Amino acid sequence: MIKNLYPLLIAAFLFSCSSYLPYSSANQVKSITDIPLKASTANIDCFFNNQIPAKPFYRVKITEVTGDANASYDELIISIKNKAKQEGLDGVLILDKKQENAYENLNQKINVRDTSVNYYTQLAKPYQKLTAIGIKYIDNINYLDTIVKATSFEFGNNNTKGNSTAKFDFYGNQTGRSNSEFDTWYVDSIEPFEIDKHLLLAVKGWQYKTIDASSSEIIAFKKQVGDVVKIDVKRDYNDANKFSFQFLSSLVGKPIKYLLKLEKNAQGKIVKKTLYKKNIIIWVEDIFYTNNAIAGYKRYRFNKGKEEIIFSASNQYFSVKDLPEL
């Protein structure tokens, strides 16, 4: 399953292209109110001395910035406004500015006479810290209809799972499913092929590798349990619309290999996925859009030349009614 838009803020990750990045949720961690954020180019409003906005708003999170010991108050304000914009906030309620010290151990050992205790000299480095409460105006939360709230599955006639629904929070994390059989099926048959979501480094329990340290372009991802790689996925070097899959099966002595091919429309949206095993089509998935959002999709296979439905799925999206009360 794929979701059309994820209005979440993807963190900037710095890591070697020779190693995988463990899933670090694109979901922002909330400390006050659980509101999804979306990047904006609008100016950030600043409120001082217990001032509050005139229009309705949510207090979303604590945000803070630091500067060197000589940083001016104006410099810190500019810095926190820039950070707030990157985080998708609309404004900040300034709390306080403090000077604090960071301590760095020096390679200078001090021996205490008649004891076996060693101490190291520390260097105190003062710095400035500005803290604020980040806020989001209710009127600006106009993107909830791009976030999938639930996906309902209707299975074909040759299936014993019955119809089921997968539910999600604001950040694409699954919050509930119908039964354990469906749960296992979803993890094995849907989650690995959520290419749109994987390309945002946004599937919990997975690890990702980018093309280089300065890029967010995914070239590989995998699901690992302990030291065992359960699913290993690599993008084709010459064709970004092809992905090779290796599944580790406890029933088969060696990994099962598949190839997933994507087809996109003129807007670059995925409209078809085809899974192959040794050049044989295992299944095809057609994806349908309404107002640029994925309305649903249908997965099917061919049996004696006839199309046989595996399942069809339809998406339900969040609305402002799903926001918490003020």
C-alpha cells in the first residue's frame, strides 16, 4: 500500500553511504499537543512577555536554539524563527534566554595522592540558549485531507481472511488492525511494497541507505531482526522504477527473489506496480487517484489468462474533525 502525501517533516540525516540508517521516525515527537506539521514558507510570528495570538491555535512543541556566548538576542530570535519554519510551526511563544555551560574533558589526567582515583581537567564552554513554545494556527491546518486515516481491504473469493481495515495515526503509523492473520499478511504482503512511503524513510522497523551522505535519495532499504536481514531491497542502478527484493523464508533454504517494476503518470505519481519472480508476473497493482490523492488500489493476478482479484483497497483521509479539542 502507498499513501499519496505525507505532510511530515523529514529530518536531515548525515551518515556514510556504506551503512544503513535505522528508521528514525519522520513523525515529529510531540511534547504538548499531537498535531501533524507541514512545512510552510510563511513568516513566523513571535510573542513575548506572555503575549498570545488573537486567533485560535495549538501549543504543539517545545523548540530551542543555541548560540555562542556572544550571540545577541536578535540573532537567537532569527535562529529560532528559522527553526520553527523548518519544523512547520506558525509561531513561537518566547519563554526565556539563558547562558549555560558545556563541559569538555581534556586529555590532562590528575592523580589524587594516596588514592587510585584519576580525574580529568574539564573545559567549560559557555553558550546561549533560547527556548520557546511552538504553535500552529487552526486555520493553517488545511492539509489533513492528504493523510490516510484508514485503508479498507476487500479480498477476492479465494481468500479466507475476510474484509479488514488498517488504521493509521497522523504520521502513517498503524494503530490497529482487524485480526492476527490480517496483521501477518499486511506486514508480509503490503508493507514491503509501500514504495512511496519507503522513499521518505518512513516505515517503522526498516533501515535505509541513501545515494550519498548529502542526499535523501534512497538506493536500498531492509528489514532486519537482530542480526538477520528478513527483507533486503535494492533500487536498480540504471532504472529508478525497478526494485529487487530478497525475502528470507524459514521454509526455503535460500532467499526468495522478486523484481518490482513501477509505472508513473505524467505527474510522476505511481499508477501501477508489477511484481515478478523469474520473469513471471506474480501480481499487478493498479492505483487510483482522486484530486491527486490515492483513492484506492486493486491488486490482481492472471489465472489461465483471466484477471483474478487478490484484493481491492480504499483509503479514508483525516479531516479537521480529527483534531484534538482546544
